[in-house]
Amino acid sequence: MHDRQARDVRLDLFKGMALLIIFINHVGGNPLAKVTPGRFGPSDSAEIFVFISGYAVALAYGPVLAKQGFAACQRKALLRCRQLWGANIATMLVCALVVALAVFVADLPMTASNRLASFAPLFDSPLMAMAAHVVLAYLPFALDILALYILLVAAAPLFLWSYARFGMAAVAASVVLYLAAQAVPELTPPNLWQGGWNFSPLAWQCVFFLGTALALLVRSGRLEPLRSAWILRLLLAAATAVVAGMAIWKGAASDLGRSVVPEGLHAWLPSETIPWAGKHTLGPMRLLHFLALACLAALLVPREAGWLASAPARLLAACGRHSLPVFCLGVVLAIAGTVLLMTGGGLPMVLAVNLGGIALLLMTGVVLERRRLRRSRTAAVPMAGTAPIAEAP
């Protein structure tokens, strides 16, 4: 197994960046959300989060499967699921407290924002809503991605086992499930709010396990033949064409695009935005756009890039490394930010919500990372009279 120094900082950095964008997009009525990357193409930060999480699963559980077997790997995954499940419940309850203060103290209408309205089942039928939430059948706004993550982590050992025995056939099976979700989009778990999950597990498992498979291929060295200069140039050109083409398409089909183009040319503009790009089932065009973005990131940001050691990069990487607490805090801050923007305040309030929220998320990542480093240093120093203990894989 690679040691901790071999960790690819880019994974943490891009995951941290995705967490900040998710926070911005989750704040209701946030003008800053109109200029996030998701406005320039069909995919957004959710794909980044899920893909990198799948990549990390291979690094965390792959060695356990190889050395200790499937049962040990599944136990580790279920322990992580228990942690995620507890975080999901705690986050929902804290968000519900924020909503209660907004509705019953600040006298804000719950129906004025879908963020607040998603908690209506909890206030209408607390026992039924809590029972449904425990089994992931009631997921208020922004909590469905964490529930999706729980299912994917629970299924990860089976994918790793299948890949170890059948190779790319495991990936093919994942693609078949993805196609099934496209054909029957209603195949999704129930949700007391809005009827079903916003993320179809059958569809989104594909991008998760594509990340897992990529990690396994990279560590096995099977991608080295693809590193020839002409192949890399071809991939760069193709990915650039996909990203640029979809950005132009989406911009031309928007109201803003039509407003800046002479009326005589409107007939040449697309009448509809990019098709087959729905978020619920991770439409094919959406998946293609994300894979092109991931390819560009891998090609344009080399692992040894000097700026990855800069202070801003380290801040983002700290958030990505501690993604669970940062994500949960981001959901709470997004609900609180929605409430604050509903009370008015104009541009100063918009700046306070966004800059304050981002600062708190970055600070959380830094504090948790410093605590982790202190624990690592303490564990590395053996007690007097004892021999050093080898690090567990």
C-alpha cells in the first residue's frame, strides 16, 4: 500500500472546492449561485463529490479486501455507513432547529422557500418523519446526497470483490444499472418530501464506481500505456471540445444568450438547453460533460504542480480531507443562510452569508486537519521503553 506521503493532493483539493460550491448553491436565493461552474455546463459539484468519493473508497477498502478478505472489507464499510448515518440524523435535527427558529421566532413563512418547506413533514408528524428519516425514507433538502453516499459505501465491497475477480465486467454491470435508470427513472427510493430521492442510486452509482475503477487502474499501472504524448493530446482536445461546446450550447439557449445576440440570428440558436442532462438520473450528456471535466483536470493539473503546496490549495485540501463534517456544517449554514437572505439586507447580507459561510467551512477544515496531524505525530512517537508500532494498512 502507498504510504500517506503518496496521497494525491488533487483529490482533496477538488473535493474541498466542490464542498464550497455545494454550500453556495444550497443557499436559497443566493445570487452567487448564478456564477458557479454548474451554470456553464450540465454537470456540477455533486458529480465531483461522488466521483472522488468513489476513488477514495478504492484506496481505503481495496487493501483491506486484498489482505483480510471480503468480510473484513464489508465490516469496515458498514462501520463507515454507521458514522454517515449518525451524521445524517444529527445534521437533519440541527437544520430542523434552525428552521423552527426561523418559522416560530422570526415568523418567516415556511412555504416561502423549498429549503424550509422540506421540513414540513417533520413538524406535521414528528414521529412518522423521524422513523422515515432513520430508514432514509424522509430526506429534507440537501440531505439526499449523504443518504446516497451511505448506500454506495455499503455496496463498495461487493464492487471491489467483483472487480478483483471479473475485472472490467464489474464496470460493465455498473453501466447496465445506469442504463436501467435511464429507461425507468422512477426506480428510486421513496421520500416523504417530493415523493422520491433527488438522486437515483441506480444512476449515480455509475459515476461513483467509475471513480473506484479508475483508482484501481491507476494503482495497478494499467493506464501507463495511455500516457503517450499523442494520446494525451487527443484526450485534451476531445475533452476541451466537449466542455466548450456544451458551455456555448447552454449559453446560447439561455435568455441571456438570446438577449446579446441580434434578433435576426435567433433562428440559428438552439431552442432548448442541452437534452438528456437531468440530474435525477445523471443523464448521458451530464455524465459526458463531467467525464470531460475530470479529464481536463487530470491533464491540466499535474500531480507535481507547485501551486498545490500554496496556502489557498492547502485550505481547500483540508476541507476535502475532512469532507463529512465540512459537508454537514455546510448544509446547516446553507439553511441558516437561506433564512438570513429571506429577511433582506441586500448586498451586505449576501456578502456576509457567502463569505462568512466559506470562512467557517475553511476554518473547520484547518482545525480538523491540525488535530489529525497532532494525533499522527503523537502516534509516531513511541513511549519510552517500547518499540515503535508499525502503521496499520
